[in-house]
Amino acid sequence: MTSSLRGRRAGLMVCAAAVALTLTACAGPDDGVAAPAASDSPQVEEVPSEPTPTAEPSPAPTSESPSPAPTEDPTQTEEPEPVSLPASDPTVVSVPVIGVEAELMDLGIQENGLIEVPPYNLGSPPGWYVHSPTPGEIGPSVILGHRNGIEGGPGIFADLPQVEIGDSIEVTREDGSVATFTIYRTELFDKSREGFPTLEVYGNTEEAEIRLITCDGLNTDTGVLEDNFIAYGRLDS
């Protein structure tokens, strides 16, 4: 896969049901109002005092002392940057709770605009969608795998619907590091264009996240898997 094909993908995600762009507006810093410049102290004309037996001369008016400059509250600290890793392509995905450990292939976009799926003739390996962030980068990294394998056997993600919130997903990366994610959400969605949660799966996130996607929802009358099962994970700190 060329570097141009892998081009940076945070901010530009593609729908699994059809090509769709997620636009992210950049919010600039708040417009501040400049503090008014300090005015000159008022000038007071000196007038000779004329002492009288009944009154004392009034003191000349003086300018107000400037307010002390505000000091920074030591209890306020900047919000920490979200945990993330530098870009590095994934090589192996592991889901220990269901006994999965498999090498990853690259998945791109088909000519019809749909995301590629792992080919059955290569043993149905899981695949990383190359236009999503690498696992550990800020944003949702997307990995797909079949529920069924070749010749009707189980696919690599046959047991993925058994994972639960709190389970781990581990991804080994080309730089030798391992990105570990904790599942925080699992859901079943209709495969139809109307049912698939495009923004929730492919839309930008403030943290480093992962999505594992497979098929589910077997229709016993047709033998077709009509749903997608999706596990959402967040990078461990």
C-alpha cells in the first residue's frame, strides 16, 4: 500500500455502506475584548487657599489607584492531552477473551465505493481499514472480520458477539508497540444503509478508539446474516 493511499485519515472517514464524508469544523480561539487603556490621572489646577475661620480647604482630588492585576489561580490546571500513540500500521489483532489472535491485512475502497472486506480465498483474515487512524492514534481505528469462514466454517470473528464491556482488545503495531483497548460499548445494527451508525463508527473522536465489526443476526429462513455487530473500545491510559 503506497503512502499516498494511506494518506492521513483523521477527519476523513468513509462509510461502510457508502462513501460519506464527515466534516469537522475547526473552532478557533475565543475572540477577546481588549482591556481599555488606563486613562491619564485627572489634572487638578492648584488654587491658593484662602483660610477662613469656619472652613478648611478641600483636598485636591486624586486619581484612583489602579486595580491590582489578576493573578492566576494556582488550583486551575490545563486539561491533560488525551492518551494516544504515534502513527504505526497494525500487524496483529488479539481479543483474548474469545481466543482470537490473527495477522491483519489492509482494506481499502472498492470501485463501487464500498469498503473492501477480507477475501475468503485467503483464509478470511481480519483487515484494518487503511483510511482510518492507525490503532492508538486519536480517532476511530476500524477492523473488520468475517463471522463465517471458508467452506462454511467459523470466521475469525465468529465469537466476537460474545465480548462484553470491560474486555480487552490488543493490537500489535509495526513499531513493536502494543495498543491495548478496553471495550466500553457493544451494539447490533441493521446492515441497511438507514440502520448503520455511520457517524458513531467512522466519525471523529477526541480519544484514541477502535471498532471491531463483524456480521450477526442470522435469518434462519434465508441463511443470511442481516446485522452488524460492533465492539467499541477506548485506548487504555
